[in-house]
Amino acid sequence: MPIIATCACGRSWSGNNQAHCRMCHEPSSTVKTYNAHRPGPRKRDGAPTCGKPADITRTKRDGTVVPVLRVVQYADGPTWVSYTEDNRFEEPES
Ligand SMILES: [Zn+2]
Ligand SMILES: [Zn+2]
């Protein structure tokens, strides 16, 4: 039986399937996707803040700006996944 996790926002999901943000309640497919939705601005205390997943982009080597995350319909509901799940997300250094 999968572990069912729930959140105060009303979302429930299978424990292994998602990394749900307890702050902005955006459901992410993986921890990597979860990390991607929190690019900053990083505060002096080092805590990243949530961004709007749809607004998060990255710049490819050729200068093209592309979205990082897209939403797909999972059994648990709409869920953010990385634009190409097999593409390694390049964490911006700051
Ligand atoms: Zn969040
Ligand atoms: Zn939630």
C-alpha cells in the first residue's frame, strides 16, 4: 500500500510520488523539482523562497531562456515536473 500523505491545503498524494511544498502548496514530482521552484531570492540567512513554478526559467548555453517546470495531470492532481524530466536541472549559483 502506498503511503498517503496529506496537507492542510487539502491535497493528498502518494508519499513516494510527490514532494509537496508546505509553504506555497505547489505539488512537485520530485525533490529536484521541488528545489527548482525555490530559486530565490536567497535571503541572507540562506533560506530560499518559493517562486511561481510557471515563471521559473533557465538560460541555456546558447542564451535561449526556457521554462524549467511544466504542469502535468497526475492521478493525485496537477503536478509540476521538470520540463524534460531526464534533463539535469542546472541549479543557479548565487
Ligand atoms: Zn513552495
Ligand atoms: Zn499543501
